[in-house]
Amino acid sequence: MLKRASKLNVVRIGSDITYSSLKKIGDGILASFRGLINEINLSHHASPVVESVDAQLLTMILDEEYSGHTLGITDADLKTQDEDEFYNSILGGKNPRNDVAVVSTKKLLPLKMSSSKHYELFIDRTLKVSLHEVGHNFGLTDHASYRQTRDGSLCPMSRGEFNKFGYRGYIKIIIDGRGLNFCDECVDFLSKVYGFRRRYKKLLKDALESSPN
Ligand SMILES: [Zn+2]
Ligand SMILES: [Zn+2]
């Protein structure tokens, strides 16, 4: 079980996202994990500009520097030791040996970045991948199938297959299809382990009531 779960460090590495957007992502995480996370500390980790970084190494560096429950958001490509070329670059990952998860924004950039709408989509994607990785920090596991939540969007833990869609398709179908609320199964797990059931049920209810359709 995650220790000191209620406080999350959100660390920006690189400069693809503005500080105010980082705050927006932090606020989004706070809203989706309301009752579980109640404090977000934003920081910027100065590092040389690199094309790619080893995902596990990055989690270890962040663990040493920030310690505790941490999410790193980098604009470098995250590499893994996977021999399969398709999987050796990832959108996000979590180190099971510490409480650090990392997200790469590199593949989340829309093809065009000419309007504020594109930038908003980019931040929205970063938030959704962040929710997934923070979910792993709390012990949630991937849904191989597309699990819908009560608001009709996919649970943030939905994974699907890269191979089936290719990267661009995967991001459009799986990442953009994810919502901000977790499915009943995930909520039940979080309530069993961390005991925040009522607040989660209320969150789902609020989301339904505020949905326009
Ligand atoms: Zn996952
Ligand atoms: Zn779920």
C-alpha cells in the first residue's frame, strides 16, 4: 500500500508544458482522486535537454530527489529495456520498487499545434496519462478491455493494444476516449484499500449530474 499517499509531488522535466498548465494537470489529478490526494506540490526539475531517457532511471532520480509519492512529466521519450521496438518507448510507467510514476508528453503532441484548442487537447491527454500512472501508484491495474465508467467514457485505467492501432490511433481511441472518473471496479478497489468510498460515489454522482446530456 502506498505510504503518504495523500500528498503528491508533480515534477515537470523539460518545458513543453507551461507552469500554469502543470497546475491545471495537478488540479485535475486532485479532482479525480478527491479524498485520496489532498495536496499537490508542483516543481520543476532542471535537467539537460535530451531526446530520450530511461524510464526506470528517471523514476530512481526523482525518488532520490523528491522521495514519496511522485509523478514526473517529461517531454523526452521514455525508453524501457523491452526488446520489442514497439514497446521500448512508452507513454508512461511506474516503478514498482518506489512510489514514482513518469509520463512522457512526446507522443501526446497533436499533429498540429496551431491553436489553443490543440494545446488544450495536449494538456488533456497529459492529464489522462497522468491519472493512469498515478492510478498504478495506488495499486490499480490495467484494464485490457475498454471499461466504461458511468459517464460513458473509458476508465483512466483502460489500456488496449498499441499494436492494433499504432501510436496515433491508440492515442485517439484510448487516451482521448478516457474520462476523468474511474470505473466501479477501480473505485471499489480504492475504497477497500484506502477507504474513501463515499467521496468517490459522490464524485461519480456529481459528474453525472453536471454532464450536459
Ligand atoms: Zn498501465
Ligand atoms: Zn477502472
